[in-house]
Amino acid sequence: MINSGQRAKLRSMAQNLNPIFHIGKNGINENFISDIDTALEAHELIKISVLRNSDMSAKESMEILSQATAAEPVTAIGSKFVIYRRSTRDNVEHIQI
């Protein structure tokens, strides 16, 4: 669990990130969750965009993916959201929060 200070730092770090995944009309499925899990392991902090044709909001999507991948929800603004999970790999330079 991250505290509000850590969340604020992650939010500021995420401002420069581009979304690396987009959620559209197909929504969230097992393959998508697997891809998100892999991306979290590699990058720790990722931004995801929810397209207009999606049936879900950014907040709903953030909650579903956070629970499915054991990630921390960071922020949801408009159609984008950010999640964080510390990598379990030892040879990765971890984000300092």
C-alpha cells in the first residue's frame, strides 16, 4: 500500500508518460490482463487510455486492472489512468518512491 506522498510522486512521474495500452469496445479480457502484468513487471509505472467506444470509465478500468494485477491505483483523470506495481526482478532499477 502506498501513502499519499508516494502517490503524489508517482503522479508527477506519470505526467511525462504516454499511454502504452488502450481499452476499447472489447474491454478487459484475460490476454489484456496478462499483457498489463508483463508491462508492470518491466516498467513498474504505466499509463493506460480508455477509448470513447469503451463501455467502462477510466476509474472502473483502473480498479479492475489494479485488483487483477495486484497493482496500486495511482490516478485517473479524464480517459487516462496510471497504475504502479514494484517489479519482483532483482536486476531492474526500481522507481524510488
